[in-house]
Amino acid sequence: MHTQTLQIDNGVNVNALLGARQALAQAPEAARFTWRATSRWVNGTHSQATVEGYHGLGDEQRHKQRFHFDTDHPEVFASEDHGATPVEYVLVGLAGCLSAGIAAVAQHRGIQLRAVNATLEGSMDIQGILGMDSEIRNGFDDVRVTFEIDAEASREEIEALVAQSQKRSAVYDILTNPTNVSVTVK
């Protein structure tokens, strides 16, 4: 009988991740990261944000390139619509974090992915941010994430991938647990 070993490749170097986890267990102070973004107001509700450097592994680090993000509001808010709204960026961050987690967990579990598509929706009543009703919160009332995943796995295995990704997602944690945010003026 002839068996063929399939090479699983979801683009995630699980050995490097496991090695980093082992190294950080020996030096937990290096696991403290500080992520940064800077923002510059352009005009109206339009701002431009930049992400370039961060602190991690005990030292300053840099991305391979500087990333730029335009934020604005749509024309229905009497704005110019030069970029996604800040709340849409929150949804983008959650989608990216959960999808990356699914790929990493699938790689670690030997599951070949063919497609991972996510649709995210966040509902809010804008009467809060417009100052019309102080009883209405400014943020999302709820966020819904729907995945369509094509993989060489059973539905139960796919659901387990999503559950593990959700359990380890930094952005999911940020959205579902209180986070201390301080705002100062220099």
C-alpha cells in the first residue's frame, strides 16, 4: 500500500512561533510590546494615521515599511469620505486578527486552508455620538462576525479553529474586555 504525505502550507511558520513562545518563557519581560500609531488631522473629519515603529523583544522595532491610513466619515455625515471611518478600522482589525489566528491554528493542527472569508458588521445608534441622547452609547451595540472557510477539515474541526482563534485574538479581547484608555493633552 502506498501512502502520500501532504505538505500543509497556510503561510504560517508555526515552528518559529513555537520557538518564540519557548524563548519568551525564558525571558517574559521581552514579551511586553508597545504598539504605536500617530495621527495628523487634515481637514474636517479627515485624518491621516501612520504606523511604523513599535517596542518589543526588549528593544525598538520597525516594520519593513511605513503604513498610512486615512480616516474620515461618509458624505451622509456631511463629510468628504476620504477614508474608512474609525469604527470600520476596528472591524478591519478584528477581521485581520481572527483570520491570522485561524491560519496559524490550522497550520499547527495540520489543516490545509483553501479559503477564509469573513464578513463583519457592527451596529450602532449614532444618536449617541451626535449628542442627541446621553443614554445611547457612542460605540457598537454589537459586532457580528461570519466566517466562510473552505478547508480540508470537518465542520467540527473548522469550528474549533475559529474558537481557538477567538480565544487568542488580541483584538477580540480588546473589544470584549474593558481596556484602560488614558487621553492627555501636551
